[in-house]
Amino acid sequence: MDFNLKRRRLLALLAASAWFGSRKSKSLASPAIADNGGTALGPAAEILAILAESKQEYDLSALLCGIWQGEKTIISTAIGNSQTNVPATTAMHLRAGGVTITCICLVLLRLVDRGLVNLDDLVARWWPKLPRAKTVTLQQLANSTSGYADFEQDQTFIDANNYNPFRQWQTQELLDIAFATPLLYEPGESWNYSHTNFVVLGELLQRITGQPMDKLLEQEIFAPLGLGHSSYPHSSEIPPPVLHAFSQDRDVFEDSTYWNPSWTSFSGMMISTLGDLSMLALAIAKGSLLSPQGIQAQIAPTTVGLSTNRADLYYGLGIVYANGWLVQNPRFGGYNLFLAALPSQSLAMVVATTIGLNSSDEAHSTLIARKLVQSLNPNQPIPNFG
């Protein structure tokens, strides 16, 4: 690290009222690290410095970050404001976006573990009238190799959603847009990230179990892990306290907190908190929700060699494998989230950000998480993506 960067981090940390401790230890496995007076020492101090510097660099409104190892909290903090003169806190609820995808794929794998379905089952078993139902499998939905086009990339959808971000979308409307585009390739022959896959998968899980998605996630994910602040709502409401989000997607800086998430259907409706997301990430790191076979299926390299997927960076079942890390990095209605689990160290990391007036159009949470890992665990960096 060059002298000027080190100095900026030191100044940023002092501004955050924390002491920048020794940089000799580079392992996130180090014990964490606050003295009885609340002064951050060791790795926590370095984390605080990076966070303070990043908030300023990217002109963020709020930055929430937590890093946990097993039962130990390395750091859990919030800096910045939710709204003007309303400080952000770690207790605030936020939209988890694509973490919902990870959860519905975990539900699928739990059903596989119980012998209720197989990953190679065809969609036609439950939804025979769906396009290509006789050739697309459950696994191809979960790893995005079905060939279905992404409705979110359709200009008709983009224009309609930008015109009225409060619109209540119906699942069939989204599928009609998606299936207006022919299959992009034969199932299993390539890869494209497509929200359509997870809309279909969510509907199938409801048909398979006879349970609505909110009850299904509560039963299979939230309750087993004790996620008391997570939910799958059917409206745009968020329970208090709320981390407000902002967007410039419509070429004006505006509060996007209560934009209707119905356009995501089953792929992004989940609401959670930093603490609950940490427990989810730790469960993924430990594999506590799945059998050994389910864990292997979740990260099986079935997409390697397809499109941009490679051995150190590929899409698993609803989650990205990134050099040993298991990652989800949604940008959703002004919320930006990075959730990562490192099974080899029972480690979890969650970074959540909201933009400020002069923020760039980037995945800030991903950029910050990569800085944290590069600084504190440089032997296992997260590859550049997203």
C-alpha cells in the first residue's frame, strides 16, 4: 500500500473516532477487537478506516457493514444517514433484492434433500403449458441455463417501470414479456442471468409444496435460522426502522424506498436487516440448512465454460462461486447489497449502501467488500465482477 493511501485511511478512521491499530495481522480469523471503552483495535480498526474512506470516496448516504466468524462478531456498524438528520443504524430494515433468489434456491435444495423433487425434474411435471416445459429442468432454472430471456432487459418493461415505479406487476405480465422473446439457446447449452428463471422457479415451488412463498420462506429459511426481522411482503411497505434508499435511475435524485418491488416477483421481494443477513450468510458458510449432497449441488460447477463462467468465478444455484467465496450482490431500487460467505473459515460478510447526490453509478457494496477482503485476507481475494 502506498503512503498516501495509508495516510488517507488513517485520517478517515480518525474522523470516525476510532484508532487505526497495528496492520501486522491480515487474517479475518483474528479475534475481534474492541476494548471496554469501545475503541476499535486491530482488524476492526482497519475495517472502520476503509469504510469511512469509502463512504467519502463514493459520496454514500449510508454504509452498513458486518463481518462475523462463527459466533464471533468482527464488526457490525452503520455510518451515515438514512434520511437527513436521521442516522443509519444496524437495526434498520432494507430490501434484500437478489438474496431472495439465494433463499428460494435453498428451499429447492431442501426439497431435494427430502426426496420431494430432483434437480433434473422437468418443469412440465407441474407446469405443462409453460414454454419449453418439456425440456427445461429445475436445475436449469436455478443456475440460469434454461435459455429464457430476462424480462428486465426488455425495453417495454424498462419504459413502463421507469414511468411508474409504484406499479403493481403481476407474475403473468412479467412472463408474457419474457416469452415474447424466443428462447436464447437450447436449455443447458449456454448461460444468461435472467430474472425470468426465478419467477418460474418461485411459482413452481408454490405448486410443489402447496404453500405461498411467504409461508414457504418462513418455514424453510427464516424460522430454522431465527431470522426474526426478515420477511417476504406482498406490498411495498417496509417495517420500521427503515433504511431509506435513493436512486438516479430516472435521471433525478429521488427517494426510492417505497418503489413497488412487485416487478421482481419471486426474485427480489425479501426484506431483512444486517443482523439477519449475517445469520443467513453464516448458515451458507456452514452449510447448516443442507445435507452434504445439497451443499455440493449448490456450488457444483455446472455452468463453468458457459458464457463468462470460469472455474474460479461461476454461477451456482442462486449464488455466485467466487474463488471460494459464495456471493450475492444485488442492486435493487436504490439499495445495493453484498452478501458473502467463506465456508473454509466459517466467515460471513454483509455490506449495504445507499447513494448520495453525487454518487457514481456503480455497485458500491461490491467495491467496498473487495477492498475489505484485499486488505484483510489478501490470499483469497474476491474476483472482479458485477
